[in-house]
Amino acid sequence: TAFSTALCAGVACPPARAGLLGPFPGEQPTDLGVRPDGSLKACPSSPNCWSTSGDDAHRVKPFEYSKSKDAAVADLLDVLQTYPQGGIKKDGGVIDGGGNKIIDSKDGYVYMQFTSKKFGFVDDVEFSVDGGKVAIRSASRQGDSDLGVNRARLEYIASALASKGSWKTDLF
């Protein structure tokens, strides 16, 4: 990038500077997925996570649907598959500009990864569709603050689902 070129004065960066601007994907969690009680993993104590499971400080309401589970899953997958790869606008900037991908999708469970453009931070996002509700979890892998990225992402997804009809998507 122009910044890294300027940083290293047009020559190859020495090893100490090579990773200065990322990527910083962190480790993929090994304990994600639907719990025996139908919930998703609760959030850690850091403020960069929202979930329908766990404590009140991190809690969001589940999405609710009044259609078949298959139709709800189809709506959710459509919204997630059309989430802009270049990210969405937030506070004059762009979040998730490094793209996104569905990692797993089966039996009403969807696991995605969203990547920031500048530093390559990865957030893990899960949904579990069942019984007229969608359990949700959106969490940063690293750090403490996410500058509101996880919340903005969920609000975008909620709005897109609501536009499809037969959805209640009030998160807070």
C-alpha cells in the first residue's frame, strides 16, 4: 500500500515492520455452534460482542419470524449472501471492507466471518434459526473495542430482514 511504501521508504519492509498494518485475523474459535439448549455462545466481558445468550450488557433480542423455518433460513441466507463485500457505511467510513464469507450453513445454523479492510481483523458471526426465533452472536476475535462495528452489522442485517416481511427485528 502507499502507506507501507512510505513507511519503508520504497524498499522492502524489515521484518519488524512487515505486519504493522495487518492482517490480524486472530484465532478462529473452536467452541462455536448451537448449544444443547439451542443457544449460542455467550459473550466475553469485552464490549465488542453482542449475543442473544449471556449477560444483559451484551444481550440483543432474537430476530422473530412468522413464516416457515425454511422460508426464514432462505431470507437470512439471501441477506447474508448479498451483504456488500466492500462493506457498509458507518459514521462516514466503511466497516467490513475486507469482505465476508459463509463458513458453515446447515440445519438452520449459519456461521460467517467478516473482515476489516485496513487491519484484517476478523469477527465471527452466528445465527441459529428455529422455533420462530433466530439466535444471534456477533463477536470480535481480538481487542476490547470494536468502535460499534458488531452492532452496526447486526442493525444492517436486521433492517434487510425486516424489508422481506414477516420479520420482527428489534435488537435493543
